[in-house]
Amino acid sequence: DVKVTQSSRYLVKRTGEKVFLECVQDMDHENMFWYRQDPGLGLRLIYFSYDVKMKEKGDIPEGYSVSREKKERFSLILESASTNQTSMYLCASSDRDSGTGEQYFGPGTRLTVT
Amino acid sequence: AQKVTQAQTEISVVEKEDVTLDCVYETRDTTYYLFWYKQPPSGELVFLIRRNSFDEQNEISGRYSWNFQKSTSSFNFTITASQVVDSAVYFCALSEADRDDKIIFGKGTRLHILP
């Protein structure tokens, strides 16, 4: 079974803090994704990565950066957390060779910025 | 432009009733994939089904069934004899095989099954 894990289920941070959200997948997938989920807005793509050290902006990259130093790990970084970044963050991975785009999701991190 | 519309934001039904979740999509590609994911209260999105654009056969899996109609660009999901455990947010999604591996999600339908 594909396993995507995220470092924390719940996180509370203060405004201005630097925040790291970690995601690890164990299926050797090339593609990894970070989404945020907000009520009424569905899932919005923040960043994605096709391979190690490669990244592309999604629909809402402002205020975020990412790092992919190893194939299995994709980190989302909030350089200076703000209250409007309070949200549920979901990580996903997919096998580029499958050709279907099917994504496997982690359990999510609910981040609160106070 | 690619787009997935789930017009029903929230639905409540009484247990054992049948319920259909609507999904309408837009794409210019001839080759694409459609998905349904379930997000229970625990938060993790769980894959339910994938359909490619060349396969319009309806699919049934236990109490779940899917109706794919290219003529109306719809991929609807029906739960028969609903159960409380079906309560979740359901997302319909689209990926275009000729483009990249991104998935476009609908905004989701929150389904409440009342005991």
C-alpha cells in the first residue's frame, strides 16, 4: 500500500514564525504535491514537484516555499506565518509513469496561526 | 479550460435512502481521467474510483455506482442504501493525460447521513 505521512496532524504557531510541514512517501513516486483545503474553496494547489530539486508553483504559491532534497520527502515552508494561512494542509504523491494522474494523500496537517 | 463543478455543497439524507452526488467537468482534451475521492472526518482523502475518457461503462462497487456520460460531461456518483459511515466530503476530480500530472478538484460535496 502507498503510504504518505505528514509530520504533524495538528500544529499551532504564532504569527511571524517560520513553519515547516514535512511529507514523506514510501512508493518511490516522482510527483509530490502540497494543497491547502479551506471550507467552500475545496483543494487548492500550492506547489508541486516532478523530481528531486524540481518545483513548480501551483495556484496559490504566495507566502509559501518548498524543498525537495530527497525523492521521498517534500517540505512546505511558511517563511513568516500569518493568520490567513490557518488551514488544513494536504500532501499527495503520484506515479508519473502510471499516466493516470491518480494521487495518494496523507492524513493532513491542521495548522492554526495565532 | 479545465474545470470541475460540484453544484451540491451539502446534502443530508436519512439512512438507507439513496443519494446521488453530481459532478460536471470541462476539458478540451480527448484523453482524460476522472476521479472520486472520499474525505471522512479523519481528514485523509481516500481514492474511490478512476475512469478514463474512453470507457463510458457504468461502474458498480457494492453500494456505490458511477454514471459517466460524455455527452453531458458528467460523472455522477450514487450511494444506494446509505449508511452513517458514508458521511464525508466527496470530491470529484479531473486530470488531463496529455498535459501534466496535476488534478483539478471540484469544491466537494459534504454528505450527512442521518440515523
